[in-house]
Amino acid sequence: MKNNIPQKLSKLYSNQSNKTILFNKTKENWDEKELLMNELKEVYWYEKELLVAIPMLISNATTFELVEMLTIHIIYTRNHIEKLEKKIPSIIKLNQSIIK
């Protein structure tokens, strides 16, 4: 299998100026950051919903082991929510377009 990457790169550099390439990379990075931020917001809000659902599951659990595991899960979920709120304060803002 022949490697076409060097040919594509040479065409890219010969057809476009360095400023255009730099702009495209910056735009791609921004799009990736926005995508990752949206994913983190989804995780954050779903974990907030878990804080409501897990106590209901605990009240209906039939075994001690299940209650124990759900209790541990709610502790980890609370800790994760706190970490996200500390590291990324803007995550708290509710964006209705993200929540489905």
C-alpha cells in the first residue's frame, strides 16, 4: 500500500498560504473543544439526574449488596459533579440544545 500523505501535504502547502492553514487548524481545534465541552455538559446533566434517580432505586432495592453498591455509586457521582463544577464553572449553565 503506497503512502499518499507526503503528496497530499505537498499539495496542501503549495495550494494554500500558511495563514490559511493556521486558520483551518485553529477552527478545527475550536470545533473539537466545543464538541468535547458539549459532551462534558451532557455527562454533567445526566449525572445530576442520577442524583435524583439513585435514591429511588435504593428505596426499591431488595438486597443489601444492591443498596451498598448504589450508595457507593451516588457518592462517586456527587464527587464527580463537584470536580466538574470546580474545574469547569461554565458547565453549570443549562443549555437546552444539549439535553435531549
